[in-house]
Amino acid sequence: MVGHVSGGGGGGGGGTGTLRLQEVHRFPNRPVRTGGTLHWDILSLYGGVLDGLRAAGTAAGRAPASVGIDTWAVDYGLLDADGALLGNPVHYRDTRTEGRAAAVEAVLPPSGLYAATGIQYLPFNTVYQLLAARDSAVFGAARRLLLIPDLLTYWLTGEAGTELTNASTTQLIDPRTRGWSRYVADALGIDLALFAPLRGPGDPAGELLPEVLAETGLAGPVPVTAVGSHDTASAVVAVPASGDRFAYVATGTWSLAGLELDAPVLTEESRRANFTNELGLDGTVRYLRNIMGLWLLQECLRSWEAAGTPQPLDRLLREAAGVPGLRSYVDADDPVFLAPGDMPRRIADACRRLGVRAPEGPAEITRCVLDSLALAHRRAVEDAQRLSGRAVDTVHVVGGGARNALLCALTADACGLPVLAGPAEAAALGNVLVQARAAGAVEGGLPELRALVRATLEPRRYEPRGERGAWDRAAARIAGHTPHMMVTPVRGPKVK
């Protein structure tokens, strides 16, 4: 992405100005399974970054004023003493963390771990990955651990750092001090010296190396800026809200639904509800729950294509809109949905276990997925308000799901609140805004950055429709059935 800030939003402190985002390059991200382990193809991803920088320079006719990288959370690469990568990073959906939560619980009770870090239980959290890896020869040779966006930044600049918003997802950061939790690290035997020094969004992260400039055809120097390198942190920056009475749902492969707070919520009730306290821009806390998200539909589409019956998404969504709602639904956080595989069959089986009608055919399955996600969004928004004491009057849907009109409308219906949808490229916008502020192109805090987003685009508004009785009954059925994956105790069912 290439972002441009124009108008009165610059360092002179004038009017709001506008923001323009231009996509110049997009590249695939295809995990690879080898030796029974699911890996990220990190060298292919780095090649895509270089191609993107080259395309950005061509599109702008000059080198970019700044570069910033955000990716997903929790995963990492290991470097040896010479700074060389020790194998492709392992994908968080790999099964190596099975049983590791119980090993953590044996030395650090869940209540103590949550009180120290405020991070929800997910079976692939970084601490579980570290315990799964630490007896391996690769881990024994490691002298540096870099989270994925920090690894890509290191290859661009030669400078190692650990960006704070992503570091908070490792379950090794104290959200009150915004520093490492030595209590947790010592209890689990994790050497914090593996991690590079912490840096925050807006901090300098070096300049493009001479070999990178030569590879991309850019004229230096080109600064690299730390941004909210967890993509959700960047996406929340670009939520076009005014005031603080809003909830957000950052949609994509996952749905991250919750509130923006000034301080973490570290109560036992919050832990049992499996809410997370991830760090955001300017001292904020992203108080949210991870929801399985559009992964459910993405895996269905892959299954149908592999079976020789590909389904065009636009047509599928039109047909799903004509299917009666809430005939079929599932707990979107059932652990059976986490791994890749035959998602249509697993959805049908989950409906039967829940005691509702199993969907038949792609349109019904798609409607089941979207109804289920809307129910999960409702549960997260309601729980976040109750646990934090912060009431909201609007739900902002950002990210790729903001383009899905049916999902946005169903979320408004389920929550009983208006939904404002957009921007779809929220993570890229938030990334660019942090870089622009660091460069002096814009001034102010989150309110000013969000005013710039509002001046740039007008979100699409969805009002809740009809009565909520059917949604209430569906939500009660899910709540009364079995604990969903993200709320199960650490000795919950294994992910196959």
C-alpha cells in the first residue's frame, strides 16, 4: 500500500485534510507443510515485500517517505549468533502446542498468568509455542527471537527490535507497566534476553539497507518506522469513531471484537470470559475477544474448489441473503474449526451437536457461517461492556468484512446497535497514519487521526432490523450448550 496525506492535516496544525490509499502490489501468503509441521513461507513473503517496495517507488515516481510493516501476531522466527534465520517460522495453526497449556498450568495457574499479562487463552499463544520448541536443536541454537513483522523489518534495516503492540500478544508483557513480565518469564523458564529491545508505534526502526535499495531500485535514505505491527493494532487506529462510546469488530480471517480502554481489565471474571488486553497506540488497551472469523467461510470456499465445485463469492452472498436466518448456526469458536480441512462437514456436524438444523448446500452453509459470526460479535460486544463498565452506542466494523453487507447487517441485528462499516483497509490506513504522524505530516492523538479517516471516507450505516427474540434464543442455546473453545479452561479439548 502507498498512502498519501494531503490538505490541512500537516505539521502546520490546519484543517483536517484527507488521506488517500493506493494499492500498488498484492502477493499471496501460502503456508507450507513439511516434515509434518505447518510453516510460513517467510522468504516468499519477504520477496513480496521487496516487490511491493519496488512497485511503490514506480507508482510514486520516487522513494517512499517512510516504510512500516504490520502482520499477524504470536508467531516468530529464530536467528542464530550471526543473525541467520534458523528455519521457516512455524504457523500458529500447527498442532505442536497441543498439551502445552497443561504444562504451563502446572507451574503457573491460569489466574496468575492472566493477572500478570491480561492475555486470553488461545491454544497457540506464544508462550505455548516457546514451550513446544525449547527442547529442539533449532531453539538451542537461537540467540534472537523476532516476531514476524520485526523479522521482516530486520531484513530491511539490519536493526532488531520488538514492537510493543505485537509483543503484548506473546503473553509476556505486563499491560500495566507496558514492559516485560519477569514474573511470567521466570516461572516458565523463558529467557527474555532472546527478545530485542522494545519499541513503540512511531519509533524509528532504521533505514533500508543498501542491498535493499539496490534490489528495489529506490534512492535512499528511506526510513523505516515502527507502527502498530499487530495488524489489529493498526486497524483500530483507523476506526473512524468520534468519542469513546463505540465497540469495534476488526474482521478478516479472525474477528477481533471489543472496546478501546485506558487501562486493562484483569479480573477473574474477565479471564473466565476469555477477554484479552492487548496494547494499542498512545497508551490504549484493546480489550477484545478473538473470534474464529471469516476463516470459516474461507475454508468452505477452499473445500468446494478442491471438490471441483467452486463458488463465486458474490453470487454465494446474494443467495445466502435469501436463506431464512437462524435456521442453522454454530458456536463460531468451537475448537473443531481451528485447523484447515473439510469445513462444510464440520459445520454440519457442529449444528447437529447443538441440536439445530444442519445446513444443506453452499448458500445455507454460508448463511449459517454469517449468522454464527453475528452471534459471536454480539456476545463479545455485550460481554466487553459488562466486564469493563463501558457502555457503547455504536459498533464499527472495519477490515475485509466491512465489504460484506450481509455480515454487517446481521451484526447490527444481533447486537441491536447501529453498525458503521469501513474502512475495509483499516490496518493499512492505521499503519500509514502512524508513519505520517512520526514524519510530522499529521499532528495530534487518536481523535485527530480518526478525524482524518472520517474526512476521507463515509462508513456505510446499518440499522438493526426487526425484533431480537430469535437472536436472543439462538444466543441462549449456544451459551447453554458447551463452553466454546475460547472460554474453555486450559485443559479443554485438543485441536485436531
